[in-house]
Amino acid sequence: MTTESSPAVSYWHVWTDADGISHQSRCQLSEFQKAAIQPAATPQWIGAKTRHDTTVFVTVLPAGWIGNWHENPLPQWIIPLSGRWFVETMDGVRVEMGPGDISFGEDQNTRQTGGRRGHLSGTIGSEPAVLMLVQFEIAPTIASACRLR
């Protein structure tokens, strides 16, 4: 009999340090429990649940789209459904993502530095990037890279 180990799911965390500079860290969701999602369902690995007011929507960034430097409006999961996009933080780190990658945007409370605040983002390639966003009505954390487990 084989013992199935708990999975780990990677994500990028866009966060703000105590000096108001945004960064990106590669993190892992690893706190999963094997349980049925409802009584009659076959058990599956279920991660931590966030219970706050949420807004879920899909956005389409046209090919060639570049957003100005800005902060995420709220702490939010960003899940690429198709196409590719990038995020560049104030520390100069640029991460390119596509389907299968996820990011948690939490760069609120940055300070203007050299014309930059928050992050720069845009599409990569000749097709639009389709993103699903899950925004939370919660206060962002400061200096807490990889806080979601």
C-alpha cells in the first residue's frame, strides 16, 4: 500500500516590504488536508480556505497591452487562463506567467520611487492574456512574503 503525500502548489507573491518597495517571491501552498468536498464526494486534497467578501471576474488584456505602474486594487489571486503576461516589481524582478501559473497580488502601500509604484504588467506575444481575478475585501499585509500556505 502506498501512502499519498500532501501536494505543494507554487505561486508568485507580489508583496510590499517595510520600506514601501514591491517584490515578488516564489512561494508554495502546502497546507492541504485530504477530505471530501461534500459528504458523498471522493476525498481530495483541499487547501486553506479564505473566508472574506470576494469579487471574482475575468479580464482580457489585449495583445500589446502594457499597464502603467500601479498597485493591486485589493489583495487578489490572479490566475492566467490563456495567453501570457508579465509582472515587474519595483525591485526590478520581472516574472512571466501563463496558464498553470498563479500569483497573489498584495503590493498595496508602496511608496513612489523613481517613477515606480506597485508593479508594471503587460501581455507577452501576439495574443490577449485572459486572467481570472479573485479579489478579497481584506487589509493587505506588509513585509510578509509567502504568508499564504
